[in-house]
Amino acid sequence: MLKTAIAGTGLFLLGIPLFIAMAATSAPAPSTALTPTDEAIADIPPDYLALYRQYARPPGLTWAVLAAVGDIESDHGRNPKDCAPNSAGAIGPMQFLPSTWKGYAVDGDHDGDTDICDPEDAIPTAATYLAANGATKGGRHLERALWHYNHADWYVRKVLDRAAEYAKTATTPGATAAKAALRWIGTPYSWGGGNATGPTYGIEHGAGTRGFDCSGLALHAWAQAGVALPRVAADQFHAGQHIPRTALQPGDLVFFATNPKDPSTIHHVGIHLGEGRMVHAPQTGSPVQISRWAGDPSRESEYAGATRPTPR
């Protein structure tokens, strides 16, 4: 919110009256009417996506619109990472001025505190502010609410365009596989664990843990897209079309080897999400998580290639 001095908070600066009737701040049920696209899955951190969907207020204020605001304001909390104020004094993942925050702040995580830097508070607060300005009615009311968020016509257009990119029907097998894998974030690593139906107890040192290893997660994810993969990562490398790094899409499998030129030494596989990130089951003691592989020296030195699984 508020990228320029003219925009300020736009909320009170220009003297334009607001709709002041506040919507209820209790968390509504997640909005599932719009399916995240490949772009949304690749770009939006899973915890942010869950919050956008939870605090959407359809029909007008969809999760995709809320996510588009979060993207434009802070790249979903990635910029600035330290929650420092911008040049206009706006703060946090949804870029509120402290004066505006005081009037609309929501304790979304019910911890007794309203933290402008915490997405669990900032995202429901943004939804409340937009709803107070009529966003839930959609159409011109939504456009007016977005204009109140940051007083610029270009901003309204940019939010709506981004929302459309996030919420088209996601139908590719890769998108299905990526979504299936993201469901299991936080699941324990278990060597030999995981099959087409979900986490399982592993073997040897994984025998006492129900979870996934790297290839078990890949096998499960692609099974949800109707593609059967071999169980072992080195075999999975040969079970699809090899994809150049410049053409990677969400759901593609990225492989890492002791000797990147020798596929028989592949020891790890992840599911590409976009922007150099993957969801994977790293190792014993590290649960299923999202990690950046592109630009990471250890991963780059072992990168053996990528595949797009196809039915056998």
C-alpha cells in the first residue's frame, strides 16, 4: 500500500469518505471457488496462499485479489525481508501505515497481539480494510476499494490483472503434482517412506517413522496426476521427458547427483515450484519443506538435470 507520497495511505489523506462499517474479523472458511494456477503455486508461499484463501470474502474479494495485493505490495512478504518502512512509512507484508493499521488491525492468529509484520495478522487486516471499502460487492465497488488501498488507477489495473493470472483453471499434470506435494509440508522424512496413496513407514532407519523420502514424495505427487513413477530417484530420472533448465515448469522433477554427469549417482529429487524453489523431503530429521535450489552452491554443484514425467 502507498508507494508514493501522494498515495500516502490514501485512506485519509485525500479526505475521501470510507465505508466505515467493519466486516466481522473472525476467520471465514477457506475460499475454494478459484483454483490456483501454476503461476500461483510457483509464486505464492504455501503459508501465504492458505491465509489468502482463508480470509477471502467472496464473491467480490476473492483469494486471488487478496493475493494480488500481497504480491504487488511486498512480493508476499519477501520485500522488504526485515519489515522496514518504505519511503512513505508503510510497513509489513500488506504495507500499512501505522496510523491506518490502528483502525483496522485484526488479531488473526489470536495470540493477543496485532503485529503489522505478521502475515497472520496483516492479511486478515487487509481483507477487513478492503471489505470496509466495499470490495466484497465486486465490480466497481471492488475497483473503488482497491483504489482506496493505493490511490492510483494503474494500481487497480495491476491488481486485477495479477489476480486473473493467479486464478485461471490449473489443469496441467505438473500443477496437480506440485499441489499434491505441497499438501505434505511438515511431514517427517522417512527413508523408504511414501507411496502413491501418501506417507508410509519406511525401511531400516526409517522403519519407525511414517513419512516420505525424496523419491517417495515425487512418486506420490505424480500419482495424483495419474502418472506412475519408479520408486527410486535414479530410476525416476529416466521416466520422463528431459527438460532444459530454461523451460522448467511447476511439477517438473529436479535431480541431484554425486557426479552430475553420471545419472547412476543421483541421490536426491525435488519437485520444482518455480523461481528456483522446490518442495522436497530432504533427509532424516528434516521434514517435507520448500527450499531454494537455484543459486544454492551445494545444490548447483550436484544438479544433474530435470524431467517432466509422462505416462508409461
